Amino acid sequence: MTLELIRVRRTEEHVAALYELLKARVHSISHRDLPDYAAHRAFVLKHPYRVWYLLRDGGRLVGTLYILSSNFIGISTLPGEEGQVAAALDQATARHRPLPAIPSVRAGHYGINVAPGNAVLIAELEKYGARLAQVTYALP
């Protein structure tokens, strides 16, 4: 099947779909514990991203992709669907160019943060041609 990128809308259907995908996530950078549904719903309705997509393959949701105004991309797929990463990145970067560089604010190219234990995504990004650009630490 061909991967489709579907723009996230502020609808109950998308809130629920995104929550199911969030619950299935193995690796996370933005949170330790699963937020409750009300907090998740409020986050989705706020729609904090420059652009946000659901990833659908053959009628089945397989992940999400978003682009921040900092030119960072967040991508998450269901376990076993990591092979969709290249197609999702190809489509998203063809539709949306990085915003211009602003010194000390954002680079003029896309970047992706990856949880250090997410070896499968790291391998997919390396196959895609991405290169390690930095190591980031969270302070206590």
C-alpha cells in the first residue's frame, strides 16, 4: 500500500486516534508517563505544531509525524511499521520546506530528535541518509 499523510484536525476522531497511537508508543522524549485522555485532548486541540499528520497505510493508522517551527520533525510509528519512516519523511519534506535559518534560534535544515534507546528508528534514519548532528542531555 501507499503511505498517506493526513493532516491532523481538531476533531474527536483525531483526538482518539492520536491517543491510541500514543498509548502504543514504546519510546518517548516528551513525557515519561502517558497523559490522561483529558490532558491529551487539550494538547491536540491546542495543535502546537507547524504541521501535524497521521500516517495511514491501507486504511490503517501506523504513526504520526509533525514539524515544529524550529525545523525539528517528530516521527513515531507503531512497532513493526518503522519501514514507513522514509516514505513519511519524503512526503513531508516535499510538501514543507524548512523555515529559513535564524542564528542561535534554528538551523535552516530539518532535524529529528530520537530517544537514545530507539535503535530501530536510528537505523531507519541512517538508511535514509541522516547523520548524527548532536547529542542532547536533559538536566535534572
